[in-house]
Amino acid sequence: MLTLVEPSLMYKKPLLEAVREFHAAGEYSVDAVQLGARFEELIAHLAAAKDPANASPGELPYEDFWLMEGDQWIGKLTLRTTINAKYLHAGGHIGYEIRPSKRRQGYGTELLRMGLNIARARGLQRVLLTCDETNIASRKVIENNGGQLENAVEVEGQTVLKMRYWINLDEVESQ
């Protein structure tokens, strides 16, 4: 059964297994040993990130949620209930990732659906998501959840365009 949970010390082992997988795929610069040594610090940081008073200049508060299937860490969703000009251009309200071995199995679509329910519960009516134009899988996840492409924009320092999608939460089913 899939559940969306708040980050907690109880998920250390499954998260570190996923980090090893990301690291082996060349997607994370931090390895599981480094993260394991600082895991309590990570959980404290994620708890503090919800409070606007703790946000660094130019950054915004956010909430992370972890997608679990039993005792296996599947993915992560990040939700910002407010966005500034930086995130309006590229970044949006919601970001997500799925561990490499679980991709192309429907987990991303389900993770985003669950995240949209949380966004709705937080009072949002419309959310922005962005992804690289070359990330076909992410584009499908967003479109499968009602995403409507607004445009593609250039992002300084990147060679690919960012696709900007809006999802009207009153137009997608709550489950």
C-alpha cells in the first residue's frame, strides 16, 4: 500500500537504500554514508523548512513528503504553498522524484496525485509545475494529472527549456 508520510527518523534505512540507488545512477552527489552520518540533521532541517522564518533570503518555506510502499522508500514530493518570481519562472509549487528502480511504473503519477490532494487541503486552487523539455516521463506525469502546458522558458545556465504546466485543482478529481 502506498502512503505519503512526513520525513522521520524511522525511515532512515529505506531512505539510505534509495540514496545508494540514486548515487549509483549518478544522480546524487551525496552518498548514503555521508547522509547517514547527518540524518538527524536532515530531519531537523526538513522540519524547520516549513517555517517562513527559517527560509534563506530568496527562498521559500516548503514541505517534503516521502512516498512509501510498505517499508520501501519510493519517492519524494516537495510542496510550496506560495511561490515568488523565481519559482513562478521555473520551479513551481510542486517538485517530485522517484528512485531509479521504480520509474515508469506509475509511481510518479500517483505521487503527484497525492500531492495535489495535499495542495488542495492547504487551500491552493491552482499549482504550477515545471520540468525540463527533455524529461518526457515527468511531462507525462504532469499531463496525466491534468497539467496544462502554458509555455516553455529559458533558464539561465541551462541548455534545455523548462516546460511550465498549470493544474487547476478544482478541475482534477480529489481521491
